Amino acid sequence: MWTFAMYLVAAVGEFGGCFAFWAWLRLGKHPLWIVPGMFSLALFAWVLTRVDTDLAGRAYAAYGGIYILSSLLWMWLVEGSRPDRWDALGALVCLVGASIILFGPRVACGEGS
């Protein structure tokens, strides 16, 4: 459960930072929007290192499922466009895949698959 919470915090940091750049470059907001955006992206990167896994690639891969779910939530809550059933199904498939990547049984690092 802690891992999922960390991924959600990371997603908020990533979305906040990326949206700051979106607002500046696509919505015509003041360039100073990138200052909090950079802090938000730094928070994202730091929080992602707190995930309990030995390999960065595995942490990033599993985060992909959370990123997809968070993207759809952002689309709904911030942009006002409700995800459809295909969005929901796709997110569910990705979350199952992320769970397999993160929590699947495996041998010690470097000993094979």
C-alpha cells in the first residue's frame, strides 16, 4: 500500500510540473509558471526513488500503470472530460501489468529471470 501511495505522490508531482510547462507554452501563461513546475518535477523524481525496489527500471515500469491511471484522473478532474469505458479498461490492464512487474516473485537481482 505504501508503494501505491508513493506512486500517487510521484504522479501529482509529475503532473504538476508538466502542466506548468503546458500552461506556459500552450495556454500562454507567464514563463514564471515553470519555477514551481521545476520544483514539482524534482519532487516527482525524488519520490520515485523512495519506491521499494532494487532497480530503477522496474520502479519506472511499474509507475507507468499509475501514470496512465493518473492521466485519466487528471483529464477528468482538471480538464473536465470524463474517461470512457475504453479508458477505464485500458487503465485496469495497465495496473494489472504494473502490479505484476512490481510484486511478481523473482530471484535475486542479476541471477536471471
